[in-house]
Amino acid sequence: MTTQTHFNRRIFLMGTGALGLTGLLAACGGSGGGSAAANASGLAAGADISQLININEQARENLQQGGTLTLPVASMGPNFNVATLTGYVTATLSIMSAVNVPTNSGIWKTDFTGNSVLNKDYCTDYTVEEENGVQVIKLKLNPQAKFNDGTPFDIKVIETTHKVMTGGEDYQIVDTGVYQYIDKIEEDGDPFSVKVTLNTTYYPAESFFGTGLLHPAMADAAVFNEGLNDKLNNDWFSGPFKVEEYNSAEKRLSVVPNENWWGEKPLLERIIFRQMESAAARAAFRNGEIDVVAANTVSAYNDVDGTADTEARRGQTAYVGGFMFNPERLEDAALRRAIFAGVDRAAVSKVRFNGLNWEEVLPGSMMLLPLSEGYENNYPSETGADAAMKILEEAGYSKSGDFYAKDGKKASFKITTFGDDPVSSATAQTLVQNMLACGIECNLDNQPDANFAKVVGNREYDVTFSGYGVLGADASGSAEYFYHSEVAGVGSPEIDEKVDRLHSISDMAERNKLANEIEKQFMAEFATMLPVINGPSISFCKTKLANYGAFLFGGPLFNPDIYVNAGWMK
């Protein structure tokens, strides 16, 4: 029986001044409160990563039964289906983790170190076998598991998920993922015993059913695409909490313990999520209106430092952030490559971390953190303004005045930022100055935090500063998502062939070796994601809040036990 593995789920994160305003993935950090982690720098492979976890861990018997936890989120909806393209963002994931575990995290949950284990509330056994040379997965689903309308968590859930994820343009999904490799789904004695036959050998086979499991009603494309648009329906959800009230006008959503929940009962009597711009969230924290606030920039940190009865909890984000390029709008690969070369990543990193007592090496990968054994620096080695101008000139650009142009079209793009944090603005201004030195025009486009899901989901940007979550030590899932042309929108048959080959390799170290080769080639040729930071997880929390803070890999997005065990000290 296979019950433990490492694998990646990809999360497009809020990457502006808020850097995870939810207080979930970008959680808590250190000040004079006495709870700061001993190490104020990113770690390398082999280091003790427990230094990066800081949650005020308490046994449940030390905590009150009841109480309310109020959390800010950077955006709220309008689409609450996290399996859709516009719903799959951090803020929505953080909310839905409390009320709809199957769609958020499937049958797995991830601990603080990135180790994933079966969530036995939903699946009691997961076995990978080979039958007649074909890979087969056998699931024993928990007969107690059900959705709030009484629909059982059985084979129909697996069938519905497969239908939606492979249904083509009818369904507005994030990506097909591993579901494309399923050939057949059958009962194996009863509706809770499921045999899944694959159409190819796939490693890691434990990557299946890690996200996106759906209520059978979602088989209807209209329900899937629009059924949770600016509304929530408890009937289609399953989790330790249920939605109590959603006020779209006030941007406020509350959840309460679910009387139908068969697992361990939550300690809290209510969690309230409030959509707030980052400055408003800090003001609300100082006034005691919310219980956690991110402080991952020096301006945010100074704004809340010293608030009575609070402490800062520091760790590291399981995140790679930087400049994300939209190749549908920034179509010229040479221009993207020139931007890669011309960005002064050290200067941008200094803007982000100045005053935070945080040091790290510049990340060279979007797939893994430097603390992972398989990590390699895959960033192009030729950098600087001269290198950028050389790329443009070799591509046929010529300079007239301050900027390069080709075929009458200026080398130009917009950097889209979100929110009102001054560090976000300073980051964009740094990029503008970097590009001016390279002969590339960069203009500013500032949007409110609340527009993040819409702008990113609909790809209404040229370049934005954001990033992706990193979960676990296996890079192959990220390589498939980031660098295959069908997902990335650009690429080559050569790279696609290497990506397709990943899932045939049983050894994780060998998969990581090929994944690094793929990333290095893709960055050099197509340049769509420019890593700049991993970064600290720094949030201020009410001192008596327990089991909540700097989670590293184990935040509530993919570990619903966080919300179940969070509570207030007696």
C-alpha cells in the first residue's frame, strides 16, 4: 500500500505587496514578540526546515472550544469554483479549504515538511499495482464521506471529475493535469471500491486525485462554469465547515462547523473571511477587527509592529515569486528573453526584503525551493543591459531614441500591479528603470487587489509580479504544468517530448534531473516565468491564536486539519 509521497500542486498566488494577504501561504513573521524563527534566511538542501515553521503549536486540550477567527483575503470571488480558471487563486482556495475539501485537496493532505499522506476522512487505502503490464490504482473510499446534500463520496465523484477534467472546451478548467492519463474507471466490488486503469505508465502514480474532485452535479458544464459564480451552494460542498453567510456587497463570508462532518470536529465556532486591500487589513488588525495580517514587506511590517497582544511569527513561504509573462500578449520570445536578461533581480529582491531581516540566494527555479535536494539554478547565465540589447539586436531590433523597435513596433510592455502597498509600486518602478537601461519601454498598470482573480484568470496582463506555490520535492508535476506547450501556450516539440517522458521515470531523482534540464532549456528559449524571490512568511497574529502561522508546505489550502485544529488558548 502506498500512503506517503511527495508531489506538486500548482497555485497561482497573490504576488504583489500583499504577498498572500490571506495569512495562509504567506503567513507569519518575527519581531520582538519572542516567537520569531531562529533563522532569518532561506535554507539550503539538507538543513533543518523545522526552523521555518512557526505556528504556536498547542494540543487541542489546551484550547478553548469556540471562538471566532477573522481573516483578511485579497479577493473574494466572484467565482468560488476552485477547479475553474478564474476560481483557482489563493484567496478563493483559502476560503474553500474550510468548506469543500475534495475540490481543494482531493484525497491527500500535506504536512509542514511537504510530505503528503492520505486524508482518511475521504480515502482509507490507495494502492498502485500492475496488471498485465498496465498500471492500476485501487481506491478504498470512506463510506462515511459525503457531500452536504447527502450525495455519497463514491465512484461517481471519480467519474465526474474525470469527465470534467477531460471534457475539452465545454468546461473552463485550469488544466487537464493527470486526468488525461486515465483510461478506465470501474467499480471493484462496490461503489466505494474503485479501480482506475491508466493508459500509460505514470510516475509518481500518487499524483492522482490530489485536487479537483467534484460533486456529480458538476458534470453539467453550465453548473461547473457558472454554478458558483458570485454565489455558494453548500449542497455541492463537503468539509468540516459549511457556509453560514456570504455578503457580496460587504465582501464578507462566514463559515461555521458542519453538523454533517464525520471527522474530527473544529474547535472554532466560526471563521470570518473579509476581502480587504492590504492597507485596510493592517488598519483593521491594529484596531482588533481581524486576527492575522501578512507583513512581508517593510512598510507592512512597520505598520503593525507593536500592536498590543500580538506577535510576529516568521518562516519561509513555499513559493517562488517573480515576473510572470503572458505570451498571448507579449508574443515576441526575443523581447521576453531580453527582459529576462535585463532585470536586476538582486535590486528587486532588495526592494522586497529591505528591513525584514531576511536573506536568501536568488532562486533559479520555478519548480523547487533551494532547500530541496533536487533543486538546480536554471536561470540564464547571460544577464545585464548589454546582454539584453544584444538579444534584441540579434532579433532584428534597432534603437531610435530611448527605445528599440522592430517593424515599426516599439519594444514595450505593461507591468500590472495589484493593491496599494508601496513596496509593490517600488518593485514596478525598479523594473521600469531596469528596462529603460535596456532600451525597452515599461509602463505601469495598477489594479485593486480585488481584481486579481479576474485579471489573472482572463490573462488581461502583459507582465505581473506573482508566482506559484511549491509543495513537495518532486519537480515533475510543475515541469509538466509550466513547460509543456499545451499549457504554457508556447514551446517546442523537443521540450514537449522531454516533458512527456517525465512520467515514465520511476525514480524521483531522475525525474528531477530531467525536469531541471527542461526548465533550463525553456527559460533560455521561451522565457515566460522569471523567478526573483522565495521570501519570508511574516504575519502578525493575535498572541493567543494557536496552531496557525508560518506553515511552510502545510498551510490550510492543502491541509484542512489547520482550520480544524486552529483555536484560542484558554
